[in-house]
Amino acid sequence: MLNIFTLAHGRLVQEEIESLADLERFRPIWVDLESPTVEEKRWIKQHYGLSIPEDATDDDIEESARFYEEDNGDLHIRSDFLLDDDEDPRSVRVAYILNQHNTELKSYGVLFSIHDEDIPVFRLLRLRARRAPGLIENAKDVLLKLFDADAEYSADTLEGIYDDLKKVSAQVLAGDMTDVRAQEVLSDIAHQEDLNGRIRRNMLDTRRAVSFMMRSKMLNSDQFEDARQILRDIESLDSHTAFLFDKINFLMDATVGFLNINQNKIIKLFSVASVALLPPTLVASVYGMNFKFMPELDWAYGYPYVLGLMVLSAVVPMLYFRKRGWLA
């Protein structure tokens, strides 16, 4: 899918491109390619003279090749954006190319973005830019606002983690933790821990991208200040992710502690039962020895007497354990 964005009265206007002729009619500041086809890449090459790299969205690209400037002045940035899917939260790689070497385009520049999936941050920026005139003036503003929206999206996701962990805490601290419930709680905690880790990694990646833009001296004074504000926002999120990691570890330890308590109860039950059965076992062992005169031969009540003695020797310890509260 190929979409272009132009400025009209200070607002970002989206146009869906279906042919090369459509592309030639507009003067965009942002060209967005979502899972581009070979034909769409050919249109970009023919109209803008820009070749889209085949490995633009690969995850195994070297870290040193994620931020660089070509000899012709094109800036290449590869950054990860969070996709908070309830079933499969993940990071989506986006490749940015800020093209300014074309004489016809140099006055305003064009930002190209290439990605394989629709990203919530992009939808958020499109919505804001349509409603807020003057929010974006050129391609560099688009790139900065995307990173700004990414930081805000991560903050919203952190608030969601807070709410989910609040529910988990209520379950853990209720005190009636069963093994089945503990399994569900551990699954929820693991999910939140994974999501929190992805947010922290996403913020690290965004910080690197914004720092690269500041070091490349491509920003004017206002944009430079916006970039500094984005870095401050990211820094404020770091403390929240660290706190959530501590909270997750506490809930994990508490849940595992309840599991250990449940297991200890079972072990205690077996221990008490084994101790209580020792006297009957002793009586049975003594009675089973080879006597010269067997009680059952000389005494008609030999068997009932020994059986009663065995039962009594088992009941008395159990009553004692119950009195001490060891059977609770």
C-alpha cells in the first residue's frame, strides 16, 4: 500500500496512490509504504530516483547500519515501534529515508517510511495532524512527531500495565491463592513483564534515533528543542519501567511463595501422617515376631486386642497433632 501526505492549509492530507500518474499529481512531504509491492517500489524509483533497499525492514541488520547518512545527503534511520497486540505484543521495524538530494525536492524534502504492518503511532499522528493545523511544516517535523507519538504511545501502554498489575495484585494479596489461580497469575505477570521489557527497548531505540537526528545537525532551533523534549519524556518513562520491573518481581516472588506454602502444606500432611503411623507399625512389627507361645493360640482375644492397640496408637498422636494445630 502506497500513501502520500501533503500539506493543505497547515493540515496533513492523506492520498492513496494507485498508479504512477496519481503520484505525479502531488507534491508530498511524506511517502508511506506499507508492505510495498514491486510495482510501487518501481514508481518510487521512477518518480523520485530513490531505490528502496530490499533489507529495509529486516530485523537482523547490523546495529551500525541503522543510522547513517549517504554521500548524496540522504539520511537513513531504522527504528522499532511498539505494537501492543493483546495476543502478541511485538516491535515492528520501520525504515526511514529523508531524501533531499533531488534538486526539485531539496527545498522541502520528502520523508519515506517503509514498514510491513500498520502501526498505531502512524494512525495517531495522522489523526492529530488533520485536527491540529500548523503541527507539521516539513518532512523533518513528520519524523520528529512520529518519535514523539511513539513516546506517548509507550506511556499509554505503561498505564495499561499499571492497571493490569493492579488486578493481579488484588488476586495475589487476597490470600486464597490456589495452584490453578497461581498459574493464571504467573502467566499474566510474564505477559506484563515481556511488554514492559519491549517498551524499555523501544524507548532505547527511539532515544538513539532522536540523538542521531540532533548530532546530524539537520534540525533547526525549534526542532532541536522538540527533540530535547522527546528525550526528556523518554527519560521520565525509564523510571516507570524500572518501578514496574520491581513490582513484577515482587508479585512473581509472592506468587511463588504461595505455591511453596501450598506445597509445604502437602509435605506437612504426609509428615504428620507418617509420624502418626509409626506406633501402629511398631505394634504390628512386635506382634509379628516369632513368639514361643503365639497370643492368638493361647488367648481368644489376641487379634482384637492387638488391632485395638494399633488403632489407639494411631488415634492418640493424631488427636495431639490436632490440638497443637498441626493438621490445620
